[in-house]
Amino acid sequence: LFQLRDFLLVYNRMTELCFRHCAAGAPAWGSRGASDRTDPPVPQERCLDGCAGKLLHANHRLMRAYVALMPSILQRRVADYEASAAPASQGPAPEGAGGAGP
């Protein structure tokens, strides 16, 4: 569920960024028939395709780097956790052990 939410957030943000980028200064949307696929794509479609392609490529590169670094990050976290848990597990010495009696 969290992965779907994250995917939708990324998708919505990408859509918004590309739309704003490609709509700025572009001719009116729908100036050519959307159902007429024999014509080359209109400039907005090319812009959106290129923008989305660049963002997806960047996202893939980022995810590859994350996947490559994640094992070392997890290993470091485990080592830090074990180091902090070791003194806590030893705890204080029990009363009467090694000390002078009453």
C-alpha cells in the first residue's frame, strides 16, 4: 500500500512538472485532432514524451543507486544498533555483588 502511494505521488508530481514545463508558451491544446494518429505528434506531445522520459530515466538511475547503497546503510544501522544495545543489556551490577555488605 505504501509503495502504491509513493508511486502515485511520484507520478502525479512528474505529470504536474511536465505539464507546466510543456504548457508554458505552447500553442493551444487540441489545435490538431487528437484522434488523427497519421500526423506526427503535436509539439506538446513531443515535449511531454521527452519530459516524462527524462524524469523516468533520472528516477531509474536514482533507484539503482539506492539499491546499490541500501545494503551498506542497513549494515551500518545494524552495527550502530548492536553497539548501543550492548551496554544497555549489561545493565548496572546487582546489589551486594562485589561490594561491602551491611
